[in-house]
Amino acid sequence: MAFLGPSYGAPPEPRRGAGRVAVIDVSSASVADSALERCFGGTPARPALRDDYEVHAAADPHNPKNVAAAWMTVGPTRRDYVVRAAYSSDGGSTWSPPRTLPFIACAGGSKESLRVSTDPWVAFGPEGRLYVSAQAYQGEAGGHAGIQHISVITSADGGRSWDEARSPIVEQGPGVKLDNTSVTPDPARPGTAYVLTTHFTLPDPVGPTDATREEERRIGRAELSKTTDGGHTWSSPRLITPDEPHAYADLPQIVIDPRSGRLYMFYSNPRPVVGGIFLMTSEDGGSTWSSATFASPYVPLAKRTPHPSTGTPLSVGEDIMHAAIDTTNSRLFAVFVDSHFGEYAQIALVTSSDGGRTWTDARRVNTWQGPAWLPSIAVNSEGRVAVTYLDARPDNDRQKGRVNVWQKTFTSNANGDLLNVQEKLLDRFVLGQATPLEPGYFLGDYFSVVAQGDAFGAIYVKSVSAAGSVRTRVFFSR
């Protein structure tokens, strides 16, 4: 029986953006470096089957033609993970061959105990230094047994060569788990950068039912480390968010106002009742922090979001938010997925024009009112905002499993209204279940869009046919 899905109505036609869209393959299926061969097996002539997903990218703010991206790659056993990267020196038109970064032993890392690397984040400093942060584990990805590192690797030449990975945050022991990471260089202080992760702890057991309530009781605090010498050395890590029940700081991330030097640290707490988007600020380079303030409520998804034409659940990354700042006027933006506008996943945007003291009500970004997910946000040098996202709006051929990659650009006023809106279809593909990490279709928990001067480039993962099967690969559109 065909899945009919909920009725969303006909999608309105957006005002279209001008210009043609270029779609560039970043993680070519035919390219395997020696480190990847060591980690996954295979040879240059017969590379091991693999999937690429969960990609992040950045452009050099002082030379936006320099772009770098990093993503996770999973091997044929589905238990082997590495982080790979590529760079472009022409704005994303062409890309270097992907390189497996030496976060773990098989990829050339110095820590022999580390076997798995995941969850990359990419950023450029004002001097052009490139930073990539990632998680590295002794055991399986996402596990909390054995040694867990939050590591950072840097490049002084845009990704052509890499320094040794450093590990600002290291944890070990039962009841402790690190999850996600972000890295943010200070745009006004060359060599200064901040790395964040979520440090989860489980309170001591109090009864036989605790095993079934583990996630319910777990506390997740933002953990911070800082470098002032370009990533060669890092400060001792500190837990900076509240230590209290139900306190989750999922994917904490910093944006910095280059005019004032103020640090804004955002995180999401997707818990029912206490959930929301939260903000903390620092006026002294991260030494002290304000209390957490509330930017927006988070409305939990009432149910799993299915693809309208197949009924297969979509992995929408509802616990991940993204933040940005307009450096022309210091306006703050946060974008996230929740049920503000209906029972299924849609994309909400909130803004602040007064340094985070007050926030607008949430505005719906996606044009079609059906499922929309995996948003990312950037602001360009002209103060124009771009949000990229996926949706599953129907099209004329009604091919099952169809997904659209959209880029919506706009300006925003103090009320949070979306003005001068343009929407561009960047790409379209059919979802294939290449990476069965959880029920449904998984492309990663996040993608990204990068500001390139007065333009934008979007990087994302899509399903393609490769070696007689469906795989997932990284693509860049502009």
C-alpha cells in the first residue's frame, strides 16, 4: 500500500533567485588516500565501499575564494569512522582530492589508542589559519567506554598541509560521554580560538530502574578550552553551563562580535518542558560567563517525521541549532528544527538586535509547510542572510523519496521579519538508505552554508549511485 502521508497542501511558489546553480562533487568516490586505505582496507584500484556524511565548511573571511570542508566517512564494517577534508582555492568550483585527517592512529595520528574519529567542525582565523575540530574515540563512535578526545588540527596554508592533532579535552570512565564539537577563531585576534563540546555525566545510580532512565537523567554541560597560539597549546578545559537536572547543552557553539569583542555562546536543550535555545555571553575572552538566558522555546516534535511519499522516518537533527552574527550591525540569528509551526519538523528562526537581551518570536523559514530539516545559516558582507535546508515537497514526476536542497536568502528587521526574500533550488535527489546508523534516512546531524564575500556556497550530503549501490557523498553548490 502506498504511503499517503499528511496533507500539506500545494506549496506556494517562492520568488526565485537569479543565476544558474553549479553543483560540484567534493568527496569523489574514486579517490582514496593512503590513510583511508590503512583505516578501511582496499587499494587505489579497488577502494573500499564507504559513505560520507555530516559535513561542515568555512570560507576564509579575508579571501573568500579559499574554502575548506570536513566530513565523516564510515567504512564497510559500519564501525570504522574517519574525518576527511578537502579545500578549494577558486570559491568551490574545483576541490583538492580528499585527505584523511590524522586524528586517529590508522590515519597517522600520534595517539595509538584512538581508533574512531567523528563530528567535524571547520573555521578560518583572521590570519588565514584553518581549524578543524573533531571527536576521537578509543572504542566505537558515540560510546562512552574508554578514552574520548576532543581534538583540533590546524593548517597554515588552507588545508594543503596539517599540523599534529592536539587534544584540549580528554575524558575517560563510566558515566561520562563527550558529544559533538565546534571551534571558533576570534576574528580580531590572530591565533586565538575556542573549542567546545558537550560533557555528559550520569548521576550515581539510585535504583534498579536507572538503566531505563539513563538519557532522562543525564546532565550535559558545555565544556570549553581556548588557544592563543594558533592551536599549539590549549587551556585546561572548563565546564561553563549550569550543573543541574535536565540541563542539556547540545552542540554548544560560539559566535564573536568583531566590533565589541563579545563572545556569544549558543546551545539547544531539546528536553520537553525545559527545552529551548539558550545564550551565554563573555566580555573577557571566555574567562567569565553570564548566566544562561532564554532565546526561544523549543517545541518538541510530536512524532517521527516521515517522508511524505515513502513513510520512512527522516533523521532531522532536531537537537542541533546553528547561530550567526551580522557583523555590519551585530544582529544575532539562531535557526533550528522543531514543531513551532506544525506537528512535523519545520525550520524556525529567531533574531536579536540588542545583544541577546530580547528575541523575536520564531519565524518559519521553509516555504512549503511539509517536512523541512537540516538548516544551516550564514550572513554575508552585505548583511544578507542565507539559510539552506532540505524539504520533501512534491514535484511533477512524484518520484518516491525525492528530496530538495533549498537556499533562502533575505534581510531581516528588528521584528524578525524576512524581507527581500529569494529562494533558489540548489539540488534534488532521491534518498537512498546507504548509511543505516538508525531507523530511517541519515545524512548527518548538520550541513553548512558559507558566506563568500557578497555570495554564499552550500555544502551538503546526498545519495548517489556508486559501484552498483547507493552511497552518500558530499556536494557543494553556489
